[in-house]
Amino acid sequence: MTETFVSIILIVIVVFAVVGVMQAILPRVEDLSDLPLTNHARNGHLGQTWTAEMIIGVMTRNECRPMIIYVCTNEIRYFCPDPNNPDNYLGLIVGKTSNLVITGWTARVEYWLSAVARDNCIPAAIP
């Protein structure tokens, strides 16, 4: 085998390993409703158009697509278009090690993109 071919094979193996590890740590969208909520997630956005519990319901029922997932240092961020306002995206933040829903709210897509860039998050999946 040529050196280039071996290098390509190694790169493919590493990519599959990284994707496998990322998928193992990510709660699946359909499992979000099984995760416990922090007090902030439960009460922090009461009276607003969207709460974490409402966002979880919409996401788990596949009522907002596409789903975009970012992995950050300490959390996983789930985003999808607001079904009532296409200028906004619903966001749900889950603790990476605790598997607690930390918070959820809606904001313009520019806000979410700026936040993931600022926090050096990496895209994980667009199921």
C-alpha cells in the first residue's frame, strides 16, 4: 500500500471513532423528555413564549426541523427553527456530564451562531 492510501485509511478510522464517541455522549432528541430539568430550566423562562419543557415537547415530536446539535466544553446545545417564527430558533442546553436540561429559550439564529462560535462548540449532527 502506498503511504497516501495508509494515511487516508487512518484518517477515516479516526473520523469514525470521533463520531462514535460523540454519538455515545449525546442524548438522542427523542430521549430529551426523559432528562431531569434544573430549577432554572423549569422556572427560569416562565411567562415567555417558550419554556424548556415546551421546547422539549416540540423537539421530541419532530415539530421543528432541521435539528442542529453542537457539542461545547460542558454542554450540548440543540437548536431547531421556531415553528411560530422562522426568524427565531428554539434552543435547549443540556449538561454534558450531568445530563440535566439546564435551560431553553428562543432567540434569533444569529444569537445562537454567535454563542457557539464564542464558546468554541463543534457541530455534532444534523439528523
